[in-house]
Amino acid sequence: MPNPTRPANTWNPTYFLAALGAGGLVVTFFLWLYMWIPHPGQQVPVFEDIAAAFAAGGLVTKAMIALAALSIAGLAVLHYQKLIWNIAQYQAFKRTEAYQKLLAGNQQSALLGLPLALAMAINVGFILGMVFVPGLWSVVEYLFPAAILAFVAVGVLAFRMIGAMIGRYSTKGGFNWEANGSFAQVQPAFALAMVGVGLSAPAALSTVPLTSGIALMLSTVFLVTAVIYALIGVTMGIAAMLQHGAAVEGIPTLMNIVPLTTVLGILILRQNHGLHEHFGVHSAPGDDLRLLTVFLVIQMMFGLFGLTVMKKHRYMERFYHGNEYSSGSYGLICPGVAVSVMMMFWVNKGLVGAGLIAKFGLAYWALSGIAVAFQVWMILLLIGLNRRHFTTPRAAAVPAE
């Protein structure tokens, strides 16, 4: 029997971020395998590479691979469980008056959490295939067209939701500027970018020029629209904050730019690789270093901005440690995951690729340790939020007279 007192029983679309956070953590553990074990013959490690590295590796290598594989499996189960739960809750929510009220207000943009989580689910599925399915790479060229179709379907869903929102505002108006003191309107851009990064995988990994080219063009559609929509959303949020201050429950969205830039950065790296392999467009290691450094600086700026506003409003004291509950708190996981992922790419594709540090040297592990620290931090945050939102709050003790 569901407990009527647990916060998650009062559902709203920002709970899709619970599934998204678990899926993002799957990616962080896959990067251990991607960056730390050899995978000759293809751009990403697959089951055979992982098994060979486990058999030939020492105790530390075996422990790393085992921990990564177990974590990927466990977090993937959590991701799909939360996604299925959210979809069921969403279907029930659509039959309520609260849904009609949501469609008439600013929070309509939160519905883009559905295509955002669905796109992550496809990415997680591919990671599970690469890690646990023997012989996957022998049939991967047949899977790429299917993946393209799946991501396009999710992209169409995202565009339809955005179109409904724009259509309402353009015909009826009603945008509440006073309640828009956040970057909640950037979420549609995040959803589009997640679809785009999924589409960019075949662009980078396919050996068939036609498949790569189609994926390249489609991912560019989502790249461009995501950037334009993000610029509009940030501008709207800053304008509202300067006039009305920050919307307290929307404060986690102030760091939406952090995961957005990580996704866009990976998208561009994948596109560049596809252009190099099939279309004669070549870039130097320094180009990757500059690109990743630019995105890392943007993340630092928006991350510090968001943390500053959080501190001023005592957000964690109220919504994580205190007696107030906000499903938007799950939005804090994505920025931390994104920093971890970006650090891994910056260290390996940027610094090591440009020859500035040696792979597996002291500087390498010191910087990689920052990525792992963010990863652990976000795991603990996810556990804490799940316990807080999906279990019954304890009643406060009544003091004795």
C-alpha cells in the first residue's frame, strides 16, 4: 500500500529528475571503463575489452572494473524503476485539475522532463549493451539506425511539447514574470541537447558514412535549437530575477547550464570525430583542449552563481535538512554529475590529448580524483533525496512539559 504521507505521493513533473540523476550516474561509472581500460578496434569499450582487462589486470584494476560494472547495473535498475514510476504517475496526473493548472502556468516547461528522461534511458540502454552483452559490436551497425529512429521519436515528442507551450504563450499570453526567477525555462533546451547527444553517437561510431552523415545532420538540428532556446531561457530568468528576485524552489535550475554544457560538449566532440573519420574535417588536440576548457569555465561561472544564491536563501537547510520538501531538489544531482563527466573529458581528451600531462601520472590522478569526488557526492545526494522523498517522514517528537 502506498504511504499517503511520503512527499513523492504529491507528484509533479520535476520528479523525472530522479530518474535522470540515476541515469547520469550510470554514465560516470561507464567513463571509468572508457577512460581507464584499453579498447583497441573501436572508440568505446565493449564486453570483450572489459573481460580482457579484468582477466589481465591486477587487484586494483579488477576491483575498479567490478565496482564500475556493479554500479552501472544497480544505477540502471534504479533509473528504469524511477522512469516507469514517473510515467505511471504522469498518466494519472493528466486526469487531474492540477495538470490543467500546470498547462496554464510557467511550470509547463517541467513536462520536458519526460523526453529528457526518455533520451537518457536510451543512452543507458546502450551502455548496458556495451558493458554486458558479448558480441554487440558485430551487429552495432544494425542498431545505429534503430537508435536514430528512437532518438528522433523522443525529439518529436520534445518539439511537440515546446510547440504547445509557445503556441499558448503566443495566443493567450499569461507568462508570470514574477514567478520566473530561475532558469526553469532552460529545461526544454536540456531535453533537446540530450536527444542531440544521443544522435551524435552514431555520427562518431558508425563506420558507414551515410549513417554517420544522417546522425551528424540530425544532431546538429538539436544542437542549434538547444543553444537558441537556452539563450532565451537564461535571458528570461535573469530579467525576472533582477526585477523580482530568485524563485526559491527553482534555485537548482540556476545550474541547468552546467549539465547542458557537458551534453553539448560531448555532442560536439562526437561530431568532430565523425567529421574526421568520414568527411575530411580534421582538428588538432589543442582544439579539444580549448573547447573543453571553455565549457568548464562556463560551468564554473554558473555553478558558483547557483551555489551563491542557494546559500543566500538557505536552500539546503530548508529543503534537504529541514522540514520543507521540493522535488526540484533532484535538479541538484545533474550539475554535479555533469562536472564529474566534464572533468573526465577535460583530463583525458583535453590535457592528456594535448600532451600537457601524462596519463596515469600524479597530476592525472589528482585531477581525476576531483571527478570521482563529485561522483561520490552526487551518489550520496541521490540516496539522501530518495530516502527523503520516497519514505515516510518521521513525526517530530513532542517535548515533555
